Amino acid sequence: MNEGAARPRGRGLRHFRTLAGSALIALAFSAIFLPASAGAHSYTLGDIAVGHLWSPPPTASAEGLAVYGPIAVLNREAPAHQIVGVSSTIAGKVRFRSAKDGTEQWPSTLVLAPGRPLSLAPWGIHIWLSDIDRAPSAGDSFDLTLDFGKSGTLTVKVVVETATGH
């Protein structure tokens, strides 16, 4: 082959990327959804698992507070579940928020399909708190209650921390 000619990318590189991606997902699942004794901020409600939820410290001009979580919620078995509401001890109003194509959207429920993780991220769906009683600082935590409708409710701790660890 001519040294200056482009080399076609083979299945080897694609296979490596697929394996690496699968390994990262498996590592994230095992870190987040280990039994409660092994993971500091993991919670379960039946076949629903909720991983570590966190919030960045608010800025002085912030109108609200976001809550994120990498692979935050997972429905491990059928049937599908829904998160029909969310509340917090520090906010008067808590809802789901997403921004798509520059437009904010405020879905009223989130569907948890079996085996499909739900990540809460700045560029996707996340939880938004407004009418905050007291602005938390880095190192603080607060309670957040997730309402899964017929499946029940689950109260989790949200840790206020910088995004550099995530």
C-alpha cells in the first residue's frame, strides 16, 4: 500500500470502541447499583434503582437549582414505571426540565422502560428546584422525594458538590 494513501478503518477499531463503551457502562452500573453497604448514595424501591444524585452549588444570580446523576435511575425489570412527581425539603417547586433546540420543556412524568437507564444531565432531562428556602453550599445535602405513582415513593439525599468529580 502506498504510504500516502489513506488506510481504511476496519472492524478492529469499531470492535474496540464497542468493547470500551460496554466496559464503561458496566463499570458505571456496578459502581452506582451495588448494594447499599457498598455504595454511599444508592437507593432501591422494588426493581427500581436510584444512584448518586448531586447538585452544583448555586451561583448568586441563580433562579433555581439543578439535580443531576450519571445513570441516575434504572428500572431493572418489567413493567415500565413512571416518575410522576418530585418534591424537596428546600424548595417550593420541583419539576423535570430539559432544553431541546434552545427551548425549555417541562415534562410532567418520566417513563422508566425496563433495562434502560435514565441519566439526569445538564444537556438532557434533569430535576429543577425553584422557590428555594435556603441556598445550599458545597458540602451540604438535602432530601428529594421521587414519586413513582403506584410503585411508591423514595426519598434520597442529594449532595451539593462541584461537577469536577463527575
